[in-house]
Amino acid sequence: MTATVDNGADLLNEVEQFHRRFNVFPLEAAYAAVTLWDAHAHLIDAFDSTPRIAFLSPEPGSGKSRALEIVETLVPRPMVAVNASAAALFRAVSGPDGRPTILFDEIDTVFGPKAGDNEELRGFLNAGHRRTGVTYRCVGDSQTVTPFPSYTAVAVAGLGSLPDTILTRSVIIRMRRRARNEHVEPFRARLHEKEGNALRDRLATWAEQVREHVLGAWPQMPDGITDRPADVWEPLLAIADAAGGTWPERARAACTQLVKAAQVDDKGSLGIRLLTDLRDYVMVGVDRLPTIAVVDRLNALDDAPWADLQGRPLDSRRLSRMLHDYVTDDNEPIASRNIRTSGGVLKGYYAADLHDAWQRYCPPAPETPLHPLLPLHSTSEAVSA
């Protein structure tokens, strides 16, 4: 007996409505993104990469775990992981039962400030973003080097943030606590899991129907979406195009909105944060500045990490080390140079030396220039022309 195939747009609408019953997401775009992610989990073999989806919030009680619970009912072979090791995960992906969809709750206990680096798990999550991703391990008495496939769909939830290498491979949903006027239906597994599973089975049937279509798909990206964000969103846009209806337009609007939101939230690496703060706050309106003034201005910035870097403020030595990783227009490492001031000659930095790094690494400058900070060491700023 041939199974009835759903209209893709109508089916995705039903999946979205199922989420809306139990989840309050911060943006309308998030409902479209999560729905498309659920569907893509049934088709990841058709893509070259699989985006992670990350439900993150600053405080507990923001609906992150509930979001994972609803996703769990809708995706194939869900594997709920809390504090799972990399070894357990890559063996599960290579196991005989088929590739799981990994749902990693409380990811902050793995990558939070007190958890250490967990490079092995980070490597697994990074490698598994690509179809070609594998994890190599020595196996058996002879310690034979054996590749374990890592490619699998992963959803995570946690407090705070994640390592940059994972964030850039993720659709990021910044969760928040429900307001008093925001209401959801209480989720009860015994009552509602079967409803989600029924939608899951229909998604699986529909996915097989459109598999050949998405295999050869090259979805049109919205303007400005390139590089890693394009890799992240390509499978979701392909799903939307296969579904039809309003989903192609909604998917692209969601893509643009969530990518821009992630760029606003993204502070980049510590080095990029340093370059950006130097451009936007420290060296505004000046072409050179003594090191002592640069350090003072950075440490005086509110909402910046410089005054407390693992318990110590930024000093001139660390500033020099960090800037030395970047180069000038002449391909020379950025370094302090002599600056003549009213009090003599001091070491300092020139805006011209930083310009190339600003152009290559920093996000676009604010449209309205920021006012320079007043120095803490007033005598250090008496720079002669």
C-alpha cells in the first residue's frame, strides 16, 4: 500500500504550529528556522553540511530544554545527551542502529567557564558539520588508526554562549523567559509525544519523496549571505524550496534576520574584539596614541573584557603580544613605535599600522562615529604632530 504524501508547505505549517503550542521563541524567524531544521534532519544525507541549532539563554527557565523536547519528538532517531563524551557520541554515529540526531542539553556544563576546553568534544562537533567529517581513534591491541564518521545533525541547549567554532556553524536562537502575557500549552510527554511522532513519520515520508529534488539543489541565497552563513543555511533553504508555498520567502527572511542578529551578538575572537574596540573607542579621532593611554582606555571600557582577563587587567605586554599576531599594510607585525609627546618620547601605536587589520577582520564600523574616551593618564595624550 502506497503511503499518502503530504503537501510540503502544509506539513511544515503543521510542524510549526506544534512548536508554537509549547515554545515561545524570541523572533518569528525562529519558528521558521526550527521547523526547517526539524525537516532537514530527515534529509542530511542529501547535503554536504548540516547546521547545528543552538538554543541559548543568559538565565535558566527560558525554555531551552523544552525546545529540545519538542524537537526530540520530530526528528529521526533522537539521542538525548547530557555531559556525553566525544567517544560515546562518535561511536553512536558509527553504530549499527543508524545515524542519530543528537540533542545535547546543558551544553554549558561542557563549554562553560568552569568546564575546561573539552577540545575532543569541540573537535567532534566541528568535524561533524561536514559530510566528510571523521574522527580518528586508535583501536584494538595493535592501536590501529580507525576513522569514525562524525557527520550527524546536532541540536544544543545551554546557558551563556558556545565556542566561536561551534557558533559559526549554528543557527542561533537566543531564548528568554516568557513574559506574563506569553502563554504556552503545558507539554506532557504521555499526551503529546505521539502527536509529535506522527508528524515525524510524515516528515520522513515527505523527505523521501523530495530527496532527489534537494540532492541537486543550489538554493538562491539572500543578498549578503555568503561563506559560513551560506553553508549553514543552504540545507534549510533547499528544504523550504522543496516545500513551496510561502516557505521559500519565509526561509530567506528568517535567514537574513537570524544571521544579522548573530553578527550583532558575535564579538568574534578576543583578537578581533581588541581590534574593533581600538577602532571604535580607543583611537577615534587620533592617528597615534601612547601605549599607556591605549591600555587605560581599553581597561576603562564598560561591557568589555579588558579589565578582567582571567583575574588581571590588560597590560602593555599582553597588548603587544595580541597585536603582534596581525600585520600592517607592509605585512610587518603590528608593533609599538616611538611617539613624540610634550613630555618626551613614548612607545605607542599608530592608526595607520592598524588600518589593514581593521579592514580585514572587523565588522563594519558604526555609521555614526563614536566619541573618543577621555584618557585616565592625561599627560600621556599630549602628542605632538
